Amino acid sequence: MNQADYLWPPAPVPSLPIRGTTARLPVRRIFCVGRNYQGHAIEMGTPIDKTTMRPFYFIKDAGSLVETSAGKPARVPYPPGTGNYHHEIELVVAIGAEGFKASAADADRLVYGYAAGLDMTRRDLQKLCQGQGRPWDLGKNFERGAVCGEIVPAAGLGMLDQGAITLQVNGETRQSGDLSMLIWNIRELIADLSCFYHLQPGDLLYTGTPEGVGAVRPGDRLSGHIEGVGGIALEIGEPE
């Protein structure tokens, strides 16, 4: 189909820059893992027992993606409908091959690269939905709620099993952890998620956040870093 076949121009394909090349990675879907660091699970009031539980997921629309970098911070407005807007720094895994019911041993084949990301959250709306037994969409899946830096190809890095992950707000450290603290590691997450979805190139997987999540306000400056991957920066603007 060409442009004339549509009632109005279709939305541009969301994409992210790739380190070391002018090519861009087209983003298909954004999957997020809930409570994948024990410290964060505890601060949210629900400790995780890996022996009896499996990962759980929610989805952010690809249109909610915001591109940023350590040297060129994006600026997003404080979102509507919330008074408790939270930061969550996360390792993002970019899928680069098809996979369905993949084994953990086969997970390496599916990974194209990594990025630093922020799973921004309207925490008050998320908690309201949880208390009413409703989906989390209002709290998690909203415009400009999925912030992501450049994709770093996995070639030469391999599977990331460890590395410091930190976030500062206005120069003060809020979150500090290590990828080795993931309850379900990258291989386990890919194997589990691929039991429910045919993973495709361009899918992103936000792998969970360490403890220390908290509220941000207009004017705040966020700066995150993941060892071996790079940095990310974000500025919070006034509400629209």
C-alpha cells in the first residue's frame, strides 16, 4: 500500500540508534518484566520466591518510546493524571531474531544488543489499578513512558550477567544495583517470554529495576548508567 491508500499518513516506525553505525533499529513491541530485583519487589510489598513463581510481564506501546542519550537528554512533560511519577532504571534487551518456545541455552541467538532504559511509572495510578484488580495500563503504558538510549550490539559483550546499574536524580544517587541481582536472568526471561509470544526482531525487553524507585518533579534531571552499555539522561518538564 502507498500513502494514498490510507485515510491519513500512518505513524512513523519507532526506532533507536545503534552504536557504531548510521542504521537504526525499528522497534516492534515493548515487553517489561515486573519485580525482577528482590529489593524492588520488597519495596513494592511483594517479595518474590523464584522456586514457586515465574516472571510476569506488561506491555508498553511502541509509540510511547522516547530516544535519549547521556550527552543529549530528552525532555518529557510531567504526565497527566498523576501526582506520583516514578523513575525505574532498567537494562533493555533488543531482540534480533525470531524465537518461539526457545530454550535458555538458545537465548543468546535471539539477542541483538542492549540499552539503558527508563520505565517511567504513574505509581499512584498503578497502585489504584492493583487495588481494584484492574490492568496496569494507566500506570505503565502512557505517552513518553518508555525512555531508551542507543542500542549497543551484543557482539563482543556476550550475555550480560553482571555489571553495575545506577540512577541519579539531580546528582543524588537513588538507585544502585548490579545485573547479577536479577531474579530471572536474561536467558531465563527470553525462554519464559517466548512460551507466550513469537518473539520477533525489534522487540524490546525491559528486564526490571533495582530498589530505590521514587518520585520526580518538573525540573528534575535524571542520569543513569549501566556498566558495559552506557548512559541515559532525561529532564522532566512542566505538565502540558
